[in-house]
Amino acid sequence: MKTILLVPTGEGVGLTSAGLGLIYALECQGIKAGFLKPFSQEQQQDSDRSTALYRHLSNNETVEPIPYTSLIHQLNSGEHDELLEAAVHLHRQIAKKHDLIIVEGLVPNNRDAFAADLNASLAQALDAKVIIVSNADMNKPEVAAEKVENQLRYLGGADSTRNAGVLFMRTKGLGKDAEQIPVTFNPNLRLISDTHKFTEQIQKTHAHIGSDKLPVIGLVPFSNTLSVPRISDLASYISASWIHQGEASTRRMLHSSLITANIEHELNKFVAGELIISASDRIDVLLASSLASSNGIPLAGLVLTEHAEPNPAVLEFCQSAMNHGLPILHTALSAFETTQNLSNLSNEIPVDDIERAEQVSRFVSSHINAEWLEQLLNGSYKPRLSPSAFRHELVQKSIAAKKRIVLPEGDEPRTIQAAAICQSRGIAHCILLAKPEAVVEVAKARGIELPHDLEILDPDLIRENYVEKMVELRKGKLNELQAREQLQDTVVLGTMMLALDQVDGLVSGAVHTTANTVRPAFQLIKTAPDYSLVSSVFFMLLPDEVYVYGDCAINPDPDAEQLAEIAIQSADSAKAFGIDPRIAMISYSTGTSGAGADVEKVAKATEIAKQRRPDLIIDGPLQYDAASVESVGQSKAPGSPVAGRANVFIFPDLNTGNTTYKAVQRAANVVSVGPMLQGLNKPVNDLSRGALVDDIVFTIALTAIQSEQQSA
């Protein structure tokens, strides 16, 4: 059992973010850590914030901390030992299910002078290694060092064997580039030179901080982007009521502007992420906000102050902006009072802001020293492919592959943002097929920073280059006129680029149907030599493991030969992404318990797959519960190498596969990556039309890895 206690140097250091980031970093190493906050410092009796965020993010259970009132009562009653016994009891409950536990210590503040002493006692009681969590300013290394030193005095000094390291959070003075948010855990983003430089400065006065005995395990930049609240979080701070809530739960206040001058001098403030604050009688500001929203600029929101709410007739005139989701609030406070109140907003993550908590977790984890993490684990844990580890491997393998991926939906906002992320992180070299001016306009309206090396190709300028070659590829099936007409479709154009090896893969489907994306690939790319059909898999990111589902998107009713081929394709896809495949051929019957043509098809497919690939672990027919639940598998299929342990599920037809994947995805709130097409000569992948930016990023990464696998 290994326990790590996070000890903060004071308030506002980002203690919860540090804990969530460390847990995510461990997840990326395949280790699912438990979490414990033994003592609450929140005076209200609601669920503890850190504990609730851990539950939401990890889909994992933990225990509630000892309430603050009980903590104070026991300390005042001299029940220090009893308090520690209670903490150990909570710790042991979590230890039953975890080999490694992250414990959040108490925050020293003016109210709770006992915090530092109790943290030291807690470290001893739980036999924990200690990470000191502090904030820092690159320009004031001696101040950062002294904060750490103050805590070390309570924890046995610099030579204590409990010391595991120092994590500097919310570090200022690093420059704008350090505040860009990584998509996922990527150790290449770590600020190695800045960490060395800062450590050297600290060691001029405190030589032990940054030494082997007390390493600096991470330097996490302060990020304005990650400190921003949702508009829905603002109302209580400024005593406001809603005129129109709109997209308040998803829009965030990146900046705020108080509009007092003539509107013609203030128009530069109407940009993406801006919260506009103005007196409610400034109808010109309301109309300017409405026009900006109608023009596709996603303002964070509009706060109207003082006086009464605007005339309903004026609001009716702004209906278009409301339809675009613009949140509008009204407060009786003055504009100055409103601005002052907003400047005092807490940096803490609200319990229900899961999107921000996930981003913070990934951001912090990307700045934790991976070598230190490996030393901490010391080979004593057997990694598993958790969803976080899967995403981590996905990004790392795609960065190493360095592939060119064409995106035919080049002026679609989510696609542009995903391309910008992939390009800046090195996940792939992205090529957008679109008018450059259209891409720039969308990026400007949405506050997307386009990397200088992001490639944008105007389809009108390159289309003619592919007419003759397309006629040649589809000889006897279309003429030049027909080829020119089909190449108006950017998906066809992108597929031609892939067919001619000008790019390594294609991703489409944010606004096109699956048929739109796949049909040109069938016609121009065709199937790989070893295969007779194209199929698909979804990677289902369950809380503890990644499952592969095939085929849930392409083949309506495959025969036994085709089903066997889908199983083989899916097993190879699983291997390519670090999953050791145990393949279950799914049916409504396990073994010989049922009869009928459908069961016989699955049984025959299983035999064919075994004959073609004796190296694979495969069994069927198996019912889904017999394949996935160990106790059911032992009962229904004793001796099966797959039953109860399957991680690749092959469904007998599209009806079963698609229904099951959607049911699991929605009912269990499972993230699914895909569909990933398999069996083509070159990788083409389809997106859901409801895809999020992250979904597109991961699909681009999948495509890059597929290309690398096929060229190996």
C-alpha cells in the first residue's frame, strides 16, 4: 500500500487541482488511484467539493470526510488521537480496493491554525509520503522557497524520509505560451528548462529544495483560461436575475469589459469570450451585443446594471442573439460594483463544472515529471489500459507517427479548432480543404488561434489537378465531366489526395453522413489485400477498461465468413492500440444452449476465425453477460479462455451492434471513440455529426496511428 499526502503551503495554491492532476497522471500510467480527504474545512454540511469532483471525474467511489464541526469539536475536546483513528478508518475503507491512495491534507489559514500540525500527524498515521503543494512566481524564487520551508519545519525538515517532492501550482511569470491548454496528458509539454532555471534560483538560498531528497516534480503555469467561470456561476456574485439564460452553462468569461464610452470607441471589445457590462439604459450596447452574436461571435454574455430591465420591445428586437445562445443578466448593482464583485470571483472549481475539472486535471498532469512518477511506482503496480492511459497512448503514438491528415470539412468550426489543436501539439499535420478567408473568419469569430503552419487548401485552386487521375482510377465508370462534378464534393477531393499518397489519412463526418464519407473510399481506396470487406470498431472507454465493439456502423448482416473477418480486423485494431485482444463472438445463446440460424452463423464464424488466426484468443457464441461478467462466464461457459474476460466484442449484425453501443454509451455515460474504419487500403474515418472537438482530435490521432500501422 502506498499513500501520498498532499500538503498545501496556504490558501489558493490549487490543492484540489493538484490532486486531480496527479490522479489523472497515474491513470495515464494505467494506475487507478483512490482518493481520500479525511477532514473537511467547509462549514456547510453539503458534500465536500474535492470528494464530489473526484467521484464525477473517476466514476469511482470514495468516502465523505469528517465534517468540519466534528473536527473542531474533537480538537477542542482533546481527542486528537481519536480524530486520527477516524482518519485511518476512512483510509482503510479505500485501501480495500486500491493499492495507491492520494490524500488531500488540510489548508493552513488564519481560522485553522492547527492545520500544519494535523497534516504532520496525518502523514505519520497513514505512513504517507508527502508532496508539498505551493504556488510560485518565477520572479520571486525566495518567496516560493520560504513557503515550502515553513511546511518542512512541521514535517520533520529537509532530511525527512517522508518527503516525496514539491509541486508548484499556478506559477506566474512564465509567459503567454505556457498558458495554452493541452488536450490530454503529454509529457512533451512539460516546462523542463523553466523548472531547472527556477530550481537553480531557489537553491541559491535553499539548496535542499530541488535536490534528490526533495525534487521539484512539476511547475504548473497559471492559466487564465482554466481559471474562468461559466456565466451560470456569476449570477449569485452580482445578485443578478436572468433575462435570458441561453448557453450560460457552457459559455465562459475569458475577459470582462465595462462599456462606458460612445459605442463606436468600444466595438473592439465585442470578441469571443468577452463579458460585456453596461448600464441597462444603454440600448446601443444591447444592440451591438445582439449584432455581434448574430454575426457568429460567441460573447460570454451581457450584464445590464442599475435601473430597470430593458423594454420588452427592445428585447424582442434582440431575439436573434438570444436564439444564438447569448446569456443576458440584470442586476440592481452599479456597473462599478458589478465589476468589483466579479474581480473577487473564486478560482475554485464548482462541483458541477466537470468540463473545467477535466481540463484542469489534464493540464496539471501534463506538467508532472513522468520520470519521478515511474520512480514512485517503482514497478510495483501492474498497469491496465484505462481510458486515460488509452488516450495518452493515442496522442503519444500519433505524435511519433508525424502523419498528414486531410480534413474535407475545412470551414466547420469544430474541425478548425481540432485542426489547430492537433497542429500545435504535433498530433498530426492537418490540411483543411476550404477557402482560407472562410477559415480565418470562423477562427476570428470563435477566438481560435490558427498555428502558422496549419495548411489550408482552396478546393477551387486544386480540383482540376485530380480530374484526369480520377478518371483513370475509375476507368470505364465515369468521364471527365462526371469526375469534375464529383470533385466539387471536398470529401471526394480529399479521398483523391489520399489515393495518390499526397496525404496519409482522411477524417470527415462532422457535417457529412457516413455514406458521404465512406462511399468515395470504397470507390477510390478499396479494401486492403488481405480483406474482402470494410468494417468498423468503436473504442468504448469504460471506467476501468477499454472495450472494442465491432461492427457497429457498416455491415448490416454479415455472413459467417464476413463475421470471422470482422473479428480478425477488430483484433488487429485492438493490438495496434495496445489492447491484448480477448475476442467474444456475441449471440443470444452461449455455447450450445440455444439453436437457430443466427446462433449457427456465430458458431461457424468463430471456427473460421480460429482456423485463419490460431494466434488469437477467441470464443463464441457467447451472450454479452457471459462474455463480460466473470461470475456469469464461469457459470455459463466454464473453461472458456474468453468468458468473463472479453475486451473485444463482435456483434452478429449491425442492428445488435449499433443498438448495444448506443445503449452502453448513453446509459452508462461512456465515452466512445470512433467509428474507426478497418479493412481499407488507407485510413479513412467517419465522425458522428454530434462530435465534440475532443472527439475529432482523437479521431485524427487514430487515423495517424492507423496509417503508421499500415506502412510498417
